[in-house]
Amino acid sequence: MKYNFDQVIDRRASDSVKWNAYAPDVIPMWIADMDFPSPEPVIRALVARAQHGVFGYPDSIYDDTSHQLSEFRQMIMERLARHYQWQITPEEIVFAPSVVVGFHLACLALAHSHEAVLVQTPVYPPILAAAHETGIQGQKMMLTRNTDGSYSVDWDAFEASITPETRLFILCNPHNPVGKVFQPEELAHLAEICLRHNVTIVADEVHCDLIYPESRHTPIATLDNEVAQNTITLMSPSKTYNLAGLQVSFAIIPNRELRKRYMFAGRSLIPWVNIFGLLAGQVAYQEGEEWLQEVLLYLKANRDYLLDFARQHLPGVHIGYPQGTYLAWLDCRQANLPIKPYQFFLEKARVALNDGEKFGPGGEGFVRLNFACPRPLLQQGLERMSEALQNNLGNRADD
């Protein structure tokens, strides 16, 4: 392998929220960024751009004559055609700083204050909070956790959650935090219900490149033209190539009226995207494939190591099988912990995870673990967690 993902890099002096949120003795395995350097071609391109020394205003993302944006759109079109046989046109691509900005714009564009957005929980907290933060109504339906730790949709419950006020549904696929990659037949069922109730689909597909060999990502908009016309798809190179801090993403909106409303909502708020983000995204898509294939192999090995370790050394903790993302969803409800799992692992193991309750209904008793880190760091964190669980069992036996 060309890249050494085992190397532990000190991030505490790099303005990293992941590493600076907790005390120095805590291993942070929470927020969803990788502890790996981005692809070398991206780093070289950013250094060369920085050496230019002038960082004035870039072209507006609404400027159809921009050469740089035109090139980036062409790369995106070629990538979607290559990976998903999805044929789109340049005008269907609208840039934004992040996917989070994207689904907030969709809420602002498509719903009034008395109308609603539907989400499936447990789900990425900014998706859960989108309704409140954009001044509309929030609706929730809980995914069904199966006995093997996988998740499925209760179709009757999903349809019953839709009311006359529901204007959009935010689909998270691959799903954060449960790691589910929706199958084409599931997507078709979701799309059919939304079409029948005139509910626009906003598909957060930011983790679409982080899929393991046994699964395959299907953008919901590729099912057929009717579904595409009812869908805003949000994608980004940020998770794929560890570029989150550079702020670049895009929406694919085939429906002209939806695109017009989406762009109107953002025009006065987002005139451009960071020049370094645009450059990094372009170079990553153009020259980052070797890095991506290597990091996927490493992440799969980390995932498999985590699952095996949990079965043997994390008593009372059960993990579903992540089909995509680099996030594991740990069910700690049978571990008999004296406090919330998030607090327990932070205080007793000095490992920082995400509190499952923050992901909404269905998250109680869970934590989310980010395994996109060097294997030595993953091993150290898991060994700390194991020791804390074993000590807890010993303490309970002494009571």
C-alpha cells in the first residue's frame, strides 16, 4: 500500500474539534472525520494554491460562465455516470459549503412554518434538528432494530407518519448512525409512498463512497425519472477524502422548479464556496481514487477487527454490521451500566463516543463509535472500553 494509515498523527494543535473537545488523556472516537491525511495530490494542490498568495473572492456558485465550476461539474457528471450510470446535466448541480447546509436550504425552500419535515430516527443530530433550526414542524418515525442488529423500515408506520402538513422527507443513505445501506426495493417503496403523498425527498448521501464490498449504494434519484423529479440529492467529497474542514458539497436537482426554489433560498446566504474547498474537491475526484481504494480496505479491516473484538471482549455490548460509513452503532442496553453509556466510557475508559440519545428516539442506551483511525489507536480505545466493562462486572459481583 502506498499510504500508511497506521501512522498516528498529533491533531491537537490543528484546530480539531474532535481532538480539542476533551482532556488530553481521552481518546476521541466521536465526530465523523478521519484521523488520516487526505490524498497526496490534494495536499500538493492546496500547497501550490496557497503559495500563489492571493485569496480574493472566487466566482459565484450561481455563475454559469465560471470555468472552474464548469470543470468541477463535468467531473461530478462523469463520476456519477461511472459509478451509478446516472446521467445528469451541468445545470442540475448546485454547490454549497456542506450537506448540512444543503438540507437546511431544502427545508427553507420547500416548507412554511406550519408545514413539516419527516425524518427516520435514530439519525444524525443535524438532520434531527433541521426542523427546529429552520422554523418548521418536525415529524419522526423510528426505524425498526432487528434481532441481528440490522435496521428496517416499518412501512405502515412510515406512511402513517406522513400528514397533510408533510412537505419533505430527509432520507439518510447510507444511514448515520446505524450504517444501513438501503436496498433498491426499499428505496422504491419509500419513493412510491412519498410520490403518492406529494412529499419531496431530500437524500443525504454524503457517505455514498464509503461502502463495503458486500453492499452497493443506489442513489434514490436513479430509480426512474419520476423519482428524480421529486428528489434533491446531497453529496460531497468531504467524508470520502477527509476534507470536511474545507467545506464543499453539491446538490443534484433535476426538477427545474425545485432547483429554482432551492437556489433562491441560498442566493443571499451562500454566494460562493471556499476556494480551497473547490480545489480540494476537484483534485480528490480527479486523482484520489488510489487513496480511496486503500482507505476502504483499511476501514473494512478496522470494522472487522471492531466487530470481532466486541464479540469477545465487550460484554453486554452488541453491534450491528455496518454496510457503509466508518461509524459503528453500539447497543449497550444489556451491559448493566450504572450511568449512561456515553458517560460511562468517557469517565471509566477515557474514550469519547457520541451519546446515542442525541440521535433521537431509538438512540437511548446506544453510543456511536468512529473507527476511521489508525489501528493502534482503535486497539487502545477498545482495550480501555473492555477493561472498564470488566471492572463494572466485577463491581456488580461484589455488591
